[in-house]
Amino acid sequence: MMPRLLEKYRKEMVPEMMREFAIKNRMAVPRLDKIVVNMGVGEGAQDIKIIEKCMDELAAITGQRPIMRRAKKAIANFKIREGAPIGCKVTLRRAMMYEFMDRLVNIALPRIRDFRGVSLDAFDKAGNYTLGLSEQVIFPEIEYDKLTRTQGMDITFVIKNVKTKDQARSLLKLFGMPFKTGKD
């Protein structure tokens, strides 16, 4: 079964973006390539159980098993040795990516306390968007009673075929990303 957002992208968003940006070819329309969810767990270098717990939570949130990220070089000030586990990440593509995007925009983000929208300034030069979350509790897959510590995460939306940041912003807005308005 095709994810709801993928169907919406193909039937509604592509024609609208072609009209808005005067794109003649459907294949030249900006599209979501992948979503990368990253959790940096600095305390994981001292206690591997912390990082394993974070990996289990990230697997529950995304529906895909994360990979453990290790330090590339030693940093004495942070008590990190080379090769020590310092985080985990998941790269979502195709159907899983659209399902995660749907849950993030429609369920998780509205659960943030005092939420007024996400920043408009988090686009890089290539048109990719990075969103930082301060705690994983906003996802309904996480049981609050079993939570030992809150952990933040970065979510990067990698967008292909982008000429300007306005195209990337328009794509995410059509997907339902709640951007802040100018008066906030």
C-alpha cells in the first residue's frame, strides 16, 4: 500500500510546484530523497547501556534499527577515546520515510509544549532542512513511564532537485511542515 504523503506528492504537490516554479519536466520537481535521524549520546562513551537504550527508542520511533556511531578521534576534554560509541543514526528512504514524515508533522510536532512552528532559517546551501528536537517524548511510540532520561535528536530532510531555498521551503510546506509565521 502506498503511503498517504507519497500519493499526495505525486497527485497534488508535483503539479502545484510545476505551476509555481515554472518547471516543465515532472522529474525536475524538488523531491524528498531521504530523512536522517541522528541522536548524539555523549554519555554513551562511559556507559554502553545508555546508548543501547537510545538505539531501542530510536528504533521504536522510526521503525528501523539504527546504526551505532563511533568517535573518529579522541577528545581528551570530553573524555572520549577513538572508537568509543557516541551516538546512533537512522537513514529512512522510500515508504518508511513518508510514513515517518507523516507521523512527525501530524502527531509528534503538535505535541510539543508551547509549539509555535519550526524555524524558517534551518536550510543549508543545498536546500536541506535540519530540525532539532529537545526530547523524544513527543513521539507516541515512547512510553513516558519507562523513560530513564530525555534525549534530543536531529532530523535532516535531504531534498533533491532544489535550485533555491524557496523551492525546498515550498516542498516542506506542502508536506504540512508547520513553519513559524513572520510575527512570532
